[in-house]
Amino acid sequence: MHSLVPTSIPFTFEIYESTIHALADRYSCLDVSIIGHSCMGRPIYALTLGYGPVSYMYNAAHHANEWITAVLLTRFAEEMAEEIDTVWHSWVGENEPGNSGHWYNEITLHMVPMVNPDGVDMVAGGKATPGWKANACGVDLNSNYPAGWDLAKSHKYIRGYTAPGPRDYVGPHPLSEPESMAMAAYTQLTDSALTISLHTQGEEIYWRYMDYMPAGAAQLAYLLSQASGYKLEDVPDTSSHAGYRDWFIERFNRPGYTIECGLGESPLPIADFDEIYRCVRPLLMEAIRTFPIISMTKSY
């Protein structure tokens, strides 16, 4: 079956929106919902697959110039939906959804491929100034979460990011933006056991925040590194704090990972998609396959 996700053109919001609705029409197992709206009123969509009692949260495109990550996660959602749909229509005893032995009976996978729809549309549509990472209100969404927000503000202000602009402005207060507020609320609603956030670039995995050491986090970080070939790194202190992953780890003491996909200067060209996806897909699958690490060590 041919893919519905375009991987050779800029992924504007209009293309993204039409793509996910086409996926929902094709795959009955894929649920599309709206978890909030952006500064400019665009819907922030969540894609949900699976029937399990443990929730995972995958997200992408917090940053406008990292829009290729939205393509990566939407393509992954399509492949997972096709897998479930194929098994569902086979109706072969133990392979039937609802029986054990398949990831989608253990996990409910929540995906938000485009956290920053306004910013992505500005960059992918060629309407933003070079280097634009922020939302339409000029706030860096991945510096707008409560964990260490005051520290992040101090670091950014020292570097001159004191007002709305293309990058690194932390906002007037934590969760000031409708996009970050929607993500925080949805993560709490789903009671996610694990998060993976796709960013660009560097082929690195960030998995720690301060001295927090969630059960299973180090073991899974190693497996994600092995699956992708990406190296494990610590975020420099001047770039740490107030990110989604930081907040998730601090708030829930559960494993959270930032994946810096690909190499180059953001926005990475869509021509790099196949090579990046070759590394990222096994990583996303590894987290699903190693579900027992999370389920046996979860502290909730």
C-alpha cells in the first residue's frame, strides 16, 4: 500500500492536516483528536494507536525550523497503523487485536507530530526569517515549561533573549503559550509512562535532567542509542531547563528522551528524510519493544 505521508516536499500545516485526516480515513485503528489550539488558532492534533493500559507520548516539532521531525513521526504513525490494520483484518486467532503478544495490546501510543503548527507553517512555507524556532508569538516552546524556568530565563536573558523573537525567549511565565499548555495538560491526562521528543540536529540522545534518575531510564537510553547509532549526551547547563523533557522528568520522575535527529543546520532539507528515518524508526520501535523495562519499574 502506498504511503500517504509526503516525504519529498515541505510539510506545511495544510499538508500535515490533510495527511493525518487521510490516514484516519484509511486506518480505523488510528484516532485523530484535537488537544488544543495554537496562538493563531490552528488545531494541535494528537494521533492515538493501541489498546494497552500503559501510555507512551511521542512528540515532534516543538521548534519551527525542525519541521522535518513532524514528517518523521507522522510517517511512523502511518506504519504502526498499517501494522495494526493488517493484523486486525487477518482475524487469525492469537494475532487478533485484543489478545496478548502484540505491542498495541500493552501500550497506547499517543503522538503529537506538530506541537508548533504556526511556527512550522511559517518556516516550511517560507514565510519566516532565517533561524526561526519560536511559535507565532515569538516564544520558544521548548523553553516554556515549568522545570527550572527561572534558571532558563536567567541563561537566556544573559545572552540577550529578553523579548519575543525568532528563538530562545522563554515567555512571560511558564506555560504562557497555548501550545505548551496543551502539551502539559495532555501529558497529564494520558498519564504517560515515557516520552520521546524529536528535535534536530546532532544525532544525539539527551536523557537526564539534573539529578533525577527515573527507574529504567539509563537502561532504555542505552538501548535507544544502540538501535539508532546516536550517542548519549548531557545537555549543557546553559541550554538545559524549561524544556518539555525536563518538565516531564521532574514532574513524574519517569523516563523522558530528547532525540536530536540528523546532522546539519536546521531546518534540515527534506532530502535527508530517508537517511534520518533509517536511524529514528528503530529507536522509536525499540522503546515499544522494551515496554517491560518501563512496565516493571514504573513508579505510578
